[in-house]
Amino acid sequence: MVKHIVLYTLKEGVDKEEAVKLIASCLEPLVGVIPGLLKMEIRRAYQGMDYALYSEFESRNALSDYAVHPAHLAAKEHFWHLLDSRVAADYDV
């Protein structure tokens, strides 16, 4: 299993509460749609970043496939323009 954690900042002027709700509504339903995606949580963060994405995948290949999956790419179109920066870390369990 692979755990995938990403921390994001949103662009200045973006309503952070509404943006996080939008992002969660786009990405969390992908569990069960994208093969190998086992869990997805999007939550508002504090102490430096605006929100955190936590997800679990069956394997490194499943994570790679998720990145280019059409459903994921379509979901990102709804919010990608709101993002300013991101930092990611993946690790095997």
C-alpha cells in the first residue's frame, strides 16, 4: 500500500472554506471509480498550508495510474486554477 499526502496553498483572494468544499466534492467521489484508489480525504489545514489531501493506493502503479486517469484529470479542471503551491510525499506501508 502507498500513502499519498499533499499539502496545498490557495491563491490569494480565494474563499478557502468554499474552495476546500469544492475540491473535496470533486476528488473524494473518485474512490471506487479509479482502480487502486482506496481512500481519499480532503480537509482544511492550519499552520501554513490551506488544505491537505490524504489518500491511500493499492500500489505505486495505482498511484501513477491515478495521476493520469481521465476521471482525475476531469475533476482537477474544476479547481486547478485556485491552487498556488503544493508539496507532496508518498510512502510505502
